[in-house]
Amino acid sequence: MAYRRTEYMEKRVALRKQQIIKAAEELISEFGYKATTMQDVARKAGTSIGNVYFYFSNKDEMVMEVIDHLCDEIWNTGDLERVNLSSYPHYSIEALDDYLKITAIFQKKHFAKAILGGASYPGFRDRLIRFFEEKAVSRYTKYSDFYQGIDRELAFACHFGSVINVMMKVLEEKLQRTPEEVGLFLARWKLQARGLRQETVNKAISDLQLLIQEINRLKGVE
């Protein structure tokens, strides 16, 4: 008879895997990709090296899983649900959503920097960029008025490429800007790139700043 895991065992397996992923993220953020070993991860997670290899056949496979986990975590940030948005126009909500996702990336700055700059395997960078590219495509489809009168593919490539370039320069500390400054700039830049009237852009950014204050208040952030 084939072995079947109980619900309790499934939960234990999932929890152990998450502990390993979390340990790998913390170690790579602190010491870098190259310096982090599977043994280090096992020790940090409080498990055996055999257990780590049960879940991941090698370090690159493990890091890919960490990247996927963090990407989902960043994209599904719950701050947008913290405030009542019923009275705000969709441009303001879109600006807030962009701002929250950009600043969420910087909460994982050290990991992103270690993967994008310190890892020898190019698939890591491609995995990160491909995830956000796929998500961005769905958002551009949602806000389809961005494409009115212009080539959709060229418009997306232009905007997405510019965003990635700005993010990389700030992550690599070639540009000295805070996450909040980057988030506000890119939210404004995107609205302006859509050809919106200046008063519409100004109103959306004004709303965005009020919403940021409200979210910070609800989170207890000064």
C-alpha cells in the first residue's frame, strides 16, 4: 500500500520547508550568495543537512524557491487593503499600488542586491525580472488606457525597462535615494508617461501622499 501523508504531516513538511527558505533568505541577505552554504542553511533552520537536501537538490534550486517566495510576498503586500479607497479615483489607487510594490522590494534590499549582483548564476536575475514583468503585463492590461494611440509592446518595454534601470541603480547604490523617494518618483513618472493632464497627476500624487500617511498611521509608523 502506498504511503500517504496525514494532514498533520503535510503541515509539518510545509512548515519545515518554509523554515529552510527563511533561513536561506536571512543568510544570503547577510553574507551573500557565494558565502552561504547548504550546511549554513541547515544550521540556521535548526535541521539536518539531509533534511535540506530532501527539499532541494542543490543550492541554486533552493535559491530559486526563495526568490519565488519573496516575489509573491512583495507582490501580495496587504497594505492596499488597510485603507478605504472608495472615494479615490483609479489613478490615485494605481499610484498607491505602484508605490507599495516598489517600496516592498526595498524591504528585501539586501537579498535582492546579493542575488542581482553577487550570484554567478544568471538565472536568478532572470527569474526576478521575469516575475515582475509578468505581473506588470497584467497591470498594464488592467489599466489599458495607457496604450491609447501607441504601440502596446513598445510602450511596455520602454516603461518596464526604465523602472528596472532605476531600481538597479538604487539597489547598487549608484543613486542615493530612499525607497520612499523612488516609490513616489516612479508612481508620478508612470502617470506622466501616460500623457495625463498635469492637474490629474498632481491630484493623484497628493492623494497618494495622504494615503501613505494613513497607512503609516494604521501601522504605527512615525
